[in-house]
Amino acid sequence: MGVILFAFLLIFFALGLPIAISMGLAAAVAIWWDGGTPLIVLVQRSFTSIDSFPIMSIPFFVLAGVLMEFGGISRRLVNFANALTGHFSGGLAIVTVVTSMFFAAISGSSAATTAALGSILIPAMISRGYHRNFTGAVQSVSGELGVILPPSIPLILYGISTETSIGDLFMAGFLPGLLIAGSLIITVFIIAKKRGYAKETRKSGKELWQAFKESFLALLMPVIILGGIYGGYFTATEAAGVAVGYAFIVGVLIYREIKLKQIMHVLTTSVVTTSSIMFILASAGLFGWILTREGIPQDVAEFFIGISDNPYVFLLLVNLFLLVVGMFMETNASIIILAPLLAPVAIQLGVDPVHFGIIMIVNLALGMCTPPLGINLFISSQIAKINLVQITRGMLPFYITLLITLLMITYFPQIAMFIPNLLK
């Protein structure tokens, strides 16, 4: 059944079908081909895959991100970041990285971060004389922080798929996210200095304080979420509900940028995003059930251990494998399919499952800004009005930076595990 499953999965991919439909149809064909399993299993296993309390956090975090996006949060974060770093060489590009870092801690989505901020910052950078290739690349690569810094939907999916603490994963994502953001800022500064990009006017202390006050409620949101989880006040799922309530109050009642007539549009936007994620989860759950039944995870473990039982070699092989996968598969689907296969091998070789989860997320986040299917590339290139080849050319120095940080996170587990270990 395993051969049929993967054969038809590749066929459906080649036909250009969406990931969720490809996985579901491949599973259905495999079960039908087997003949010994009733087709009612298709429905049962798909439903079971999304019948989970932790999964409830996904629609709530998505809705919270949409509420914050429509509530004027992105503009306030841009103003605050500009007040902080705009006066450096390539100030607006550095602002892009810093703002993406702040917004990532709200939205939990790479595409949402790229789209919400790119529409503001890419035209602003172009108007200040920045090359279009560079502007698109900066926003694309900065957007990947949306899936590394908590609350991250891919981190939630990894936690659900591998039964790993989502709270620990959230805390483990902090330092890697800050490391990547800092590395990107250094890269941007070097390029901007070399090309002579303009600086913004240095803000006075009064202006900086004003920008901070205007963005304070937005910056407070991740503090409430993570503080509540680790303070024992609520679970990660309950934190998502708190985030929705907080975002609604800030966007509707305090900032008053979301009018009541817009609520339906906000809800519709979040439902469309959530539905696509849930569809992937349901199909991947059915797909994963067949993999487990056929003993494929054990085969994968034996394959990797057969090459080497050295954890450092294993992590290198996994990184190379995931870099290729990330170029051709959607991140959430990759996590759901591969995490249950690779995490047990990592644990068997002594790699902490939380650390391995961060490695997977950071690696697959790279796929969001690599051709041919990087979603951040498509969003940024459309806003910057350039093609995929041009934006990829602008990405080259950032690829080097990201690969270096990936290796650091992989082989220095303290980067990911320092905060979780400190709080235990």
C-alpha cells in the first residue's frame, strides 16, 4: 500500500493539485487498492485528525492575527521600528526586519507578515531609491520570522504531530528568531552601506516615546500570551482565545480602526485561512495513518541509522533533505507528514524533540523564500512588481545568512533550549 500511496501522491503533485487534495486522494486510492479496508475509514481518520483540543488554537490565533492586521497594528509597529532603527544605513530595510519581528509575534503566519507589511514598506523603500530586487528580498526573508517566533502555527502543528509541549516550543523559538533577525539586520546594513542607501531622520526622544506609546498595546500581546502560558494561567489553546479577545478589544474599542461593518470581512478572511489549514490537517492525518500502518516510520528510521547513528551526521542529512522538501512543498503539510517520521529517529539518537522541532521549522521556513514555490517570494515580487528571477537574485546574500544561522541553531542546541531549560 505504501508504494501505491507515494506513487499516486507524486502523480497528483505532477498534475498540479493542491497539497491537501493530493494527500487525501492518494490515501483514498491506496485504501481502495488495498481492498481489505472499508472506505468509511477515509471519513473516520480525517475527522479524528482534527478532533483535538490543541488544534482549536489554530483558528483562534489566525483570527487574532487578522484582527490585529485590520486594527492598524502594522502601521503602528512600522512607526515604532522606524523610530528605533530608521537612522541607520538602509534604515527602511532594517525597519522591515524589525517590524516583521514584532508583527510575527502577533500573526504567527509568514504569508500574513509578508503581505501586511510588504504593502507598506516595499513601496516606501522603492520611493527612497532602494533597488526593487533588494526590497522584495528583504521583505520576503523577513516574513519567515512569522513562523519561527511564537505564536507560530507551524510550531503548533509540530507539537500536535509529535506530542511535544507547544509551550516549550514557543519559548524555544524566541532566541533562534532573534538570532535570525539580528543576522538579517547585519546583512542589510552591510549591503546598504555598500550601495549607499539613504538613512531616515533620527527621531528625537519625544518622538520615540510617542511611537512606543502608540504601539505599546501591540507589543504587549505576545507578553500576555507567553506570560500566561508559563505563568500557569492558561494553556496554549486557551491563550489563543485570550489573544482573540485582546485583539478585538484593541482593534475595535481602543484603536477603533475596525468598524462593526468590517467584522464579517475579518471573520471571513480568518475562516478561509483556517479552512485551508484544517483541510491539510485532515488529509495529512489520513495520510499519516496509512504510513504508520505500513511501518514506514520504522523504515525511515532504519534508513537514516543505516547511513550513520551519529546525531550530528543525522542532523546534517535531515537539513539537506528538508531544504529540498521546503522548495517544493508547503510548510504546514511538510511538518505534518515528516515530523512524525523524523522526530522519533531524532529522539532515538538523543536529540531533544523541542530542539528538533525548531530545526525543522527554521529549515522549512527557508522554503517560503526559495524558488520555485516560495510563497513569500510570490507575495513580495508582486508588490515590488518584479519577476521570480529578479527577486531570487536579490535573495542570494540572505540565503548565505540563513544557512549559517540554520547550522548554528542545529549544532548549538543551547540557542533553542536555553529559555525552556531556564523556566523548568
